[in-house]
Amino acid sequence: MRSVPARTGRSLVAGLSTLALSAGALTGPVSAAPAPAAVQQAVAQQAALQQGAGQHEGARLHTNAELARALKHIERASHGKVRVRSIGTSNQGRPVWFATLGTGPKRLMYVTQQHGDEPLGTESALLALRTLGLKNDRASRALRSKVTLGIVVRANPDGHQLQWRYNYDPTADPEYGEPGKGYDMNRYHDPAMSPEDNPVPEAAAIQRRFAAFRPSIMVDYHMQGRYAFPSPDGREITTSVYWPSNPGVPADALKSSKQVGVRVHDAFTKAGAVVSQYPGGTYEGIARNAYGLRGAASVLVELSDLPPERQNFQIRTAYFSMVDLARAAAAGKLEGIAPGRADQIPLRGPALPDDGAASKTAHDHEDAA
Ligand SMILES: [Zn+2]
């Protein structure tokens, strides 16, 4: 995604402190009650800040080196509460980072940026790790005693570096991917394919980590193009969510996936997002289906590729959904959700006309053929 230039240096630091300030307003307890005013206020503040400054720059993204430093910094600052390790190595020799926090019995796993040119969920994950992992107040300690959260932060570091969807593999002649470039790693999670036989090292690392970590909830953060609800609604969709659609997914996993999908929908909505269902396919190799087939509550999140000035909004809504889901799981609030509510989330409408230039047509990310 060329519209999200990576920025470094002083501007990165400035961007992060702005985010940290806004994030601070979002860290209060999340209840099932209507929209926390703080969320709306923080979102509005951020928008005002950006508009007021006349900025139309995108979010400041961490380079791979900066991501490694940021994760190590969080680990150090957490005094043992956040643990960071590499769970695999990309074909260009970069680590695939996995950060965990908490010791509780309810286990959640998030994955960001399987597609290298879909970077925003990674920025959200860093904010979530800070919010959930660094604080030592009673509520934060209680949360960490109830859940264990693991996040694969930027599953595709080579694709990030190259600003493309695939991993890096010049030898690839893949069924899913592009010859001479690499594999589409979100087609290589099929439970029938062992990690040893997986041609995509980053996907194999996620398969192995899932098997060892045994999460009951798995959420995969992606990005999509731009869509609106059909007329007369017409609002632009900022986020789409979906659950497993493969017919082999066990009924109880489908039910819990829909419950998590509803909670994620509600969290995004509270944070000001406009949310639709994602029209995803049934292929077993897609993470959303693959981890549902393994019995987890499995949910896909797609952040729309909004213009640069709204990227921080996208990052923050996803961050809010990450924190909210951990808190909801800790509080036992997922099991009471009516799974049928998921089917009532409105379907995604038509693609908005491409405003030209750099944007590719195939931003239809999870399921682009
Ligand atoms: Zn994607």
C-alpha cells in the first residue's frame, strides 16, 4: 500500500506521543454501556489536531528495526509483565515477533500484518501491549490474572519492507501468491498442512505458535480497499469483520466466533467506526477458516484503506477493539452474546471509485484472487 509511507526519526516520536496521549483517554474500563464519551472525545480530538495542524500526512509507521526496538522497550518497561520473543524467521532473515502478557486461563491470540502492505494493525498492537501490559493498577493486574494474550506483531516483516502483500520468496511458483515474488501467507494455514510441509515460514511459525499457545480466541487484522453501504445509507465503511465460513468448522467454534465477532463489531462501533460484514470465502487455508477448523473462536478484521489523515483513527479504533476484547474475555462477557446478532451486521456495499494514482485495484485483501 503505497499510500502509507513509513516515516522515521523525530516525526515518528512526535506521532507516537500524540497517539499515547489519545490512547490514554481510551484506557478506562470498558463496560457494555453505550459509547464511552472518552472514546468519541479522543477520536474527535485527534481529528481536530490533525486538521488544525493542516496535516494530511499518514500515520507514522514503525520500520522493522523500530518495531524491534519498540517491543524490547515495552518488554523492559513492563518489568516482566510483557514477554517478547521471535517465533520464526522470514526468508530475508527477519524475526517474526510474538509478545505475550498475562497468566490467566482465558487465552487470546491476535495476528497483524500477514499482508505486508496492510500495516495499521501492527501500530494498534503496540498501543494495546502498552495499555494492557505496562500498568500496575488493580484492574490491570486483575485482567492479567484472567487472560493470557499473545500477539504476532507484523507477521510479514519482509512484505512490510518491500511494501507488498506477499512474503519474500524469489523461488515461489505458488498456487496463492505471485511467481518470483512470494506467497500469499494467508492461504497457508490449512490444518491439513503441517508446519513442516508449509512453504511459507511465517505461516508455519503462526501454525506452530497456535498449537503451542492453544488460544480459544484468534483475531487476524488486515486491511481492505474503500467501500460504502448501499444508497440511501451511503456511509463509508471503515471496518469489516467476519467469522469462519468453511462448512467443516465445528458448530461450537462457529458460535463462539460469531460471539467474538459481535463484540469486536460493537467495540469498533463505540470507537466511531462504521462496520460491515466482510464477504469472505470458504477456503481452508485462510486463517479465519483455518483456526475455526481447529476449534477456536476465529475472527477477521479488515481496516479500510482510508486517506492518510484518517490512518490514526483507523489505528486507534483497532487498538480499542484489541483492548476491549481482552477485557470482555476477562470479564466473561462473551458467552452471553447472542451469536445471531453477527448475521445482522450489514453486508459490505460497493467499492468506492478509486481516486486514482497509486492505489491498486486488488485491495480486497483477505480474499483477493
Ligand atoms: Zn490482508
